[in-house]
Amino acid sequence: MPTSYLLEKPDESGVDVSKIIDLMKNDSEQYKKIVQSANEPSYIYWDKFRHKAQPDGLSAEEQWTLVSLFRDISSTETPIKAKNGNFFKWLRLPSIDEYLHEIDMLVGGQIFPKSKVPTGNREMYITRGVIEEAIASSQLEGAHTTRAVAKKLILEKRKPRNESEQMIVNNYRAMVALEEEFKSRPLSQELLYELHSMLTDGTVDESEQKRFRNNKDEIVVQGNIGNETYVTHVPPNEEFLNAEIYKLIAYANGEPDQKFVHPIIKAIFIHFWIGYLHPFTDGNGRLARAIFYWYLLKNDYWAFTYIPISTIIKRSPIQYAMAYIYSEQDRNDLTYFFDYNLKKVIQAMKEFNEYISRQFTQNHQIDQILSKNQSLNERQKQLLYYFISDTEASTTTSSHSTINKISRQTATKDLKELKKYGYVASQRAGKFIKFFPTEQLKKIVS
């Protein structure tokens, strides 16, 4: 088994606490400057802070002690209990309220109103988001396939050929179930079992489904950091898991005596809590991200139906893993995980907003070019928009049916009409008939 990954700790043997206290009393500006350098714009640990330490009479180690003291004094406990008996805590940074307001505005305010997503196109955008999330979340957990192959797998409803493809199909089905059914149900042991079974169908033995892991399973979390493989997390024992999982369920369902916590904050806490408890033998990362979506959709954050957060996380998988590690190994400070994920949520929402804006502008231009005498429906227009934006693209009857949630008969009719107008051509490829843009369509943007 690989060795455990342990964070490098500062050597505090030479730290003069009296110098730190003196600075805190007599030089508040310098004190604030040191603390701010560790907390903003990113919440960082010693491994990065030591390179930013201010040359002000305190050693880097003394400045880190000052930062740690500030964080301890200013932090608030969460309901998430650690194996050592303490509770994870978090620091509400000054920027958090601004970030939360920005997300709220992106979801339902002036920046990203629901009406901005054209009614006829919503199913397409939902499908896009669900597919991209399914692919990226699976790739984060080791699914080895390209995005293009994975997308075709889902859209053409092809049978998975290996475990990686099975993971992606499972994730897609789970995301669809979250949007269509699970978001209306409270969290429960049964829902966790059902969602986990869906995520791991055909990839784990059935004996590992519909039950929480036990001590005999001897589960550890491993990951690559740099060029080495390490044990990055040893989940708590089954006694701890069985006691705490029901506290998580109660927290997620918002028991009546709970104080209000902003849904974004709570969703990130639940995401971490699932990952930390690691309730099953496999599939816990995908489950944690799925429950994150469940909570937000349940609380009317409708835009998350469209937004694949895992595509953003996948760009920095080591940082994602380290957010867990920092939180667990630096005095149970959940702020590391929260800070990382909050910023990824904002980035994902901004990218989707930009995507919608680009689509709106491009589609309006194409509408003006397409013949007004041809009464194309919204599905047909969306397919032509897609073909014009990517002239190497193709589709099948199955793909068109899946994206728009229509019957194969209706999908066939759509494609035959486009072929009649001269916008698409067809060619057999194995058992599928592929439709692709014609030169006539490509000339629209030339």
C-alpha cells in the first residue's frame, strides 16, 4: 500500500509568542496585512504562505502562528464531526457574502434571469449540462475515455464496452434522475442506497450496494500527487460512520430547529461531509457531487440543472484533492474546501452565462440568414446552430431524440425535413445513419 500523504508542518520550536502578541496589540495594520495575505484572494496553507511571508521582524513561522491564531479565534464550528472528536470549523471570509450574492444574481437575478434561456431550447441546455457533468464527474474518478467518445456513447445510447463507459452512463442516468425525480424527495438512507446503486451499476459487486461499508472492507482513498501515489484519506470506522451519516441526513433535510444557512454554503458542506465519511466501498466522489446537485435543485437553484461543475473541477483535480487534505490535516479547517468549491461554482456559472450569450447572438444572426419561407421548429434550428458552430459535427436519430426528449418518429421527421431543405446529408456508419451539415449550410457562415 502507498504511504500516507502528510502535509509539511512548520517548525514552530523557535516561535516567540510574545513577539506575535506584541504585534497584535501595537501594529494592527501589519497584523491585518499578514492575515489577509493568507486568506485572500485564496485561502492558503503553510506550504504556500511561507513564500509570501512579510519581512516585518517576524519569521515566516511566527507569521504562520499568527495566521493560525486568527483563524482559530474567528472560525465557527460546523456540524461535521472529525475522527478525532473535534468538529470541522470554517472562517467566513469577507469576500463570501459578495460571492454568494453574485451566485444568487446569476441564478435568478438580472445577470442570468430564467427567461434568458429560451423556452424551446431549455431541454437542449439541460441535456448539455447533464451530459457534461456525467462525463467530467466520472473522469474525476478515473474513467478513461475522451469527452467526444463519451458524449456519443450517451447520445447514441450505445451499450458500454468497458467499466469507464459504464461509469459515464451510470452518472448520466443518475443526473437525469436527480433532475426529474430525486430533487423532490428528502434525503434518506434509502435514497443514498438508490443513488449509489445507480452510480455503481455494473462497476462494483452487488454485495457492495445497498449497504454502508464496514471495517472488514478496509477502504482507503488513494490519489496521485506529483509523480507519486499516496493514501490521501483513511475514512472513519463503521461505528463512527453509522452514527454520523444520520446526522448528515438530518442536516441535509433541514430539521426544524436548524438555523438558516445559505444553500450554497450548505451544499458545499454536504459535499465535503459525504466525501469525508466515505459511506460506500466505491463511488463516493460521484455520490458527493450528485448530492451537492440534489440539495441545490431541491432548494430551487434551478440553474444548476444546466451547469456542469465537475468540468471546472476537472481542470484542477490536484487542487480539488488538496482542498480535502488541507481541511482534514490543518486543524479540521473546512475553509480550504469551501473556498475552492465556491470559486469553482462561480466560474462554472459565469462560463455558462457566457455560453448562453454567445449562443443567443449567433443564433439570432443565423435566424436572419435562414429562409423565412421554411417553417423550422426550435429543435431543427438548434441542430443547425450546432452544425454551423462545428462543421465537423454529426448527429443520429438517437442523438436528436435524446437531446430533445422526443420520440424516434419525431426525430426522424425533423431530420428528413432538414435533408429536404438541403441543410443536412446522411451516410450510414455501421448500424447508425449519421446526419451532417451540407456545403449549402456551411456557406451560411462563410
